[in-house]
Amino acid sequence: MNFRSFKKQSFRNQLIILIGFLIVLLIIIYLLFQHNIFHYEDDYVELKDPVKVDPLKADYDIFQLDDSEENLHIKYGFELFINTAQYIGPENGDPEMKYSGNNLSCTNCHLNAGTKPYSGMLIGVINRFPQFRGRENKIGSIEERINGCMERSMNGRVLPVSGNEMKAFVAYMNWLNRFAPEDGKIKGVGYANVKIPNRRVNLEEGKTLFAEKCASCHGENGQGVALREYKGYLYPPLWGDDSYNNGAGMTRVITAAEFIKANMPYGATFEEPELTDEESYDLAGYINSHARPLKPNPERDFPDLTKKPVSTPYPPYADNFPIQQHQMGPFQEIMEFYKAEYGMVKTK
Ligand code: HEC
Ligand code: HEC
């Protein structure tokens, strides 16, 4: 055989081997597909690939966790969140553990232990911190944000950052985060958008609506129904000595209207609200027209006053609108002022 025919023959052999190889490969791929090798079971995907789970449809049942050390922090955080007053409230029995100034629980405002959309939902919150905060005019941590609610919504004092309680809250929020997208931005974060009427709150209307739709649970005088032995509330008070103080987010009529629209009367949701925007606005104004504890040193909030939300009920302000207008509206004029003067678009 000469060199030429040898080359030809060896080329043919190689071609046969290659084709044989391809056929075998195709058969293998076919068999793999047949046996569902490339198809994950749905729950398998949930466990291995959290990104594909809808954070709002995920299971947040704390009782599925075993008692490992990390899980005990998470479980204590959950307990603290739903029975706050029992552990750190003013009547818990241990003077050193009195951190809250009222008997509210975190879950009274962050519904279903922080998992209900449009009620200040806390799924994903960890991923949004550290975060710039206008109230302090600096980048704040999740611990500082929790302490913001301690000093205002709970009318209390700050929890030590390295203490068991703060660690437990953070562990619980970390656990709520397990299916959240990296930027923390999921449907249901914050509150529902309410079209704020371009007028002052109608307190008479608010009062009538309150008697009709709210008093059955929160009481005619807004004081709620206390759970004495558990040191908390079945229905929380909406004003008075045991309520949130005037530095809390809920004292801003716009924030309160947004909360009420998607959550009250109890059972209402963003998808199925029971109140109109106008009604939510008048009710928010009515509950916040009553006396409540005062936050110490309110003038220290918002070092840059232009960043203060327009419905913050206490002065000073970077504008000349009267306090009453910051409390009860109309807010549009104030928003337009900040747009024209500072180029700032304000929504609350
Ligand atoms: C009286 C109602 C109320 C109570 C009680 C309350 N909060 Fe809040 N919380 C709010 C409001 C309103 C906001 C949003 C404020 C804003 O928009 O500036 C908020 C915001 C937060 C945030 C930031 C949420 C985000 O999306 O950035 C965290 C974290 C938080 N609260 C934790 C807690 C914890 C922990 C407790 C219990 C110790 C608690 N809150 C009790 C009303 C409340
Ligand atoms: C069926 C009973 C019920 C009715 C009716 C009801 N609420 Fe509530 N409300 C609750 C409960 C319960 C909570 C606390 C949520 C939790 O702990 O899960 C709450 C919480 C609140 C809060 C936040 C907690 C706080 O202390 O401020 C506000 C504000 C509020 N309700 C306003 C209203 C308004 C306004 C109405 C009338 C439109 C209303 N509620 C009607 C049961 C009710």
C-alpha cells in the first residue's frame, strides 16, 4: 500500500469511529431525557435553587425548624416579634428588661409576623440594609432601624446591639430572607399607594367611619382590648398613653392611610381593600388627631430638614407651612413647594 491509500483508509476509519461515537452519544442523551434526569422535582428546585421560589408563596412556618443553636435565635426572634410586651414590655416583671415603653407587639403593625405584603413586610428587609436614612442623615444598619421602631413605635429605648434580643430579631429577619431577591425588592414591600386627596383631613368624616368600621375591635375610645395575662393586646390601642409616640412612622397621616388601606378593617388586603383612598385618609387623620406619648428630642430628627417627609407631625420644617397643615394636609401644596424649591419629589 502506498502512502496515499494508507492516508485515505485511515481517514475513513476515523470517520467511522466519529460517527459511531455520535450515535452512542445521541442514544445516551435520549435515555437521560427519558428518565427525567434533567427534570427536577418542584420541591427539589425549591431547596436547591431559592431564586426560583416566589418569596411571597414560600413557607415561613417557624415550627418546622429543629432546635439547633442558630434556630433557637430565630425562634426567640419570632417569639419576641409576636409577644413583644411579654419579654421586653413595661410590665414584664424584670426592670432590666424593660425596653418597650408600651405593650404593643411588632406584629401589631408588621402583620403575620412580618410576612403580610403591604404592612411593612419584612421579607427581604435584610438585603436592603445598610441603607441611607433621612431621619438620621446617614447610612444606617438593620440594628439601628429596629431600634428606630423601639424608640418610636414602641415608645421605648434602644436594645443593645450585641444583646440576645437584638441578635434574635436579626436572626429572625435573616431567616425571613431566605427566598428574597438580592436587592430585597419584592412585591408587597412597604405600603400600598394611596391617592392622597388634595384637601385637609375631614375629622368629622373620620370619626363617623371609625365608629362604623373600627370601634368594634379597637373600642369607641380607641384603647383596644388588652390581653392582661399575656401582657399584650388582642386589639391594639390606636392612641393614648400605651400607643406609639409622635415620632413613629404611623403618626404620619400619609403612612397611616397607606397602612390602613391595605390592612384594615382586619382581614382587608392590598388586592381586596375594604376602604376607599378618601376613607383611609380621613381615618388616618382621625386616629392621629388624638393625644399620644411625645418622642424626646424630636428636633434632633432629620439633620437635613429638606429630607423630612411632608406629613411629619412635629417641627421644625424647611418650609413655612403651618404645623397643622403638616399634620392634616392638604399635602400637595407642600410637595409642590419641595419640587420647585429643592427639586425633590416627595410621596410621604
Ligand atoms: C405602631 C406600628 C409599628 C410597630 C409596633 C412596629 N413598627 Fe416597625 N415600622 C413601622 C412603620 C410605619 C415603618 C416604616 C416607617 C417609614 O416608612 O419610615 C416600620 C419600619 C420597620 C423596619 C424597616 C422596614 C423596611 O422595609 O425598611 C423594621 C426592620 C422594623 N420596622 C422592625 C420593627 C420591629 C422589630 C418592631 C418591634 C420591636 C417594630 N418594627 C414595631 C411601624 C411599626
Ligand atoms: C376585626 C377587628 C378589627 C377591626 C374591625 C379593625 N382592626 Fe385595626 N387591628 C386589628 C388587629 C388584630 C390589629 C393588630 C394586628 C395583629 O396583631 O395581627 C390591628 C392593628 C391596627 C393598627 C396598627 C397597630 C397600632 O397599634 O396602631 C392600626 C393603625 C389599625 N389597626 C387601624 C384600624 C382602623 C383605622 C380600623 C377601621 C377601618 C381598624 N383598625 C379596624 C383588628 C381590627
